[in-house]
Amino acid sequence: MNPAPIAVALDAPDLETAARWASLVTPHVSTVKVGLELYLRYGPDVVASVRGASRVQVFLDLKLHDIPATVAGATRAVARLKPAFLTVHAAGGQAMIRAAVEAAPATKIAAVTVLTSLRDADLADLGLAGPASDAVRRLAALAVDAGAQALVCSPQEAAAVRAEVGPDITLITPGVRPAGAATQDQARVATPEDALAAGADLLVIGRPITGAPDPGAAAAGIAAVLRRLPRLDPLA
């Protein structure tokens, strides 16, 4: 049985918990995500710990954003860990994105468009032309032109981004919450089913899985729902 296109966000308080969560969910999901806080606390060891003996993909979500030379150096430094995905901020510009792509040819550089915690009013405060959907499409096109192989956007913009960039770019959507789950600090959200229907390829899900009494069972439950969708059902 193929694992579901879910990246479980391992936002754990310590390395042991992150590794335990990863071991519980990897039979059911394709990817585990290591964020900035966990990486800064434990460094490269965290990648080996959550990967374990499995073949699960590691999504290194560092959201690099600096001058091109610095981002290139940072990307080279983590490329040796063989992450499947590494995030950079699309707002860093084409030269920065291109530098990351060239520094890690074996890793998909995923450009973060507009954080899912931001609303239209937040963009106005930042001096960015909105609404969020327009800003996301602009940044997506810019990033793909610079060589990004993946994009991070909210599920609410996934359909528009897919229309903008075509079928060959991997769309990663945070802000995914099963029906009835709390949104926490996410502003632009959708259910897993709706995110896939909108064109997402990889769904980032954290607390609805890791905050459950049994993260493995929670991951298995969401994966089972997704496998029944026509897009993922080989018999459909």
C-alpha cells in the first residue's frame, strides 16, 4: 500500500519525541517535516533520527531568506543530509532562489509564497499588494522562473497556482486541517480532501496527527480517507 501524500510536521519538544512520532507515522505517510526550531536545537542529527531505518522522505523546512551567496552556502551545507525538499522564501527574489537550486541539484527547492498565518490585512501592513491570492500567484511565477521545483501555498490558492505554473511543479500545502479540527495559528485552511481536489501534491499536517493520543492511528485514519479519493485510488 502506497503511503499517503502527507508530510507530518514533527514540531516536537525534543529529539526523542520527534523520532517516536516519525516511527509511528511512517507506515502511513510519504514524508516527515523538520522545522526550524527542531533543526536549530539538534542540528543535522535530527534528520537521521527522524528518517530512521525507513525510506520516508524528509522535508527540511528552514525557509532560508538571505542574500544569494549566503543562501547558496546554507543550501550546500544541508544538501549533504539528502532532504527531499528544502524551503526558501520566494520573497528573497529570483537570484536567491536560483542560487539555492544550483547549490542542491538533488533536492527539490520549495519556494514559500505567502505564509498561511497571514491575512490580507497583514499583507497590507507589510506593504505587499494583495489580496493574498494575487500575491501568491506572483511569487509562484517568479519562483518557478528561477528554477524552483516546488511551491508552498495555502490550499485556498492551490488551484490558482496550479493553473499558473502547470502540472510539473510540486505543490505543498500547509494549513490543512481535517473537518472539525482547530485551526490554531493558521488563517487560510482547508480539509485534506479539498486540498487535494484543488491540486495539492503534498499536504502538511502537524497537530491533528502529532497532538492525537495515538499519532500513528491518526495518520492512518487521514491516509485511509485520502486513499478513497478518485485521484489516489488506482481502481477509480
